[in-house]
Amino acid sequence: MDVLVYLGAGAAAVLAVGAVGRAAWGLNRRIVQIVDLVQELSPDSGRSIKDQVSRTASEVIAMRSALTDLCRRFDDHLSDRARPE
């Protein structure tokens, strides 16, 4: 009878260790995911989403400036042709 009690206690201990290990593994995975997200959102020499959005925004501003200049030049060209010579 004592053998069965010891085997039951051993099995319970193994199950408890497995449950604690599984919980620790799940917690570790969550921590790794959070760290990955924080690294993705922090600036790091162009690899993060924040850096890519900033770079894209500056490129859009440059294109808008170039397009405005092109429109102004085109309007000037059309107004020069409309003048009688």
C-alpha cells in the first residue's frame, strides 16, 4: 500500500513540475513577444517601423515640394504662351 502512495505522490510531483514548466514557458513566450514589439517600435537606425514611417513621411514631403514646384513651372509656362508676342 505504501508503494502505491509513493507512486501517486511521485506522479503528482511530476505533473506539478510539468504544469509549472508549462506556465513558465508561456510566460517566457509572452515576454519575448513584448520585447520584440518594443524593439520594433523604438528607433534603431532605420530597421524599426517608427524609422520607416519617419522616412516615408520625409519622402512624401519632398515629393510634395517637387510637385508644387513642377506645377508652378507648368503654370508659368502656360502663362508665357498665352501672352501675345
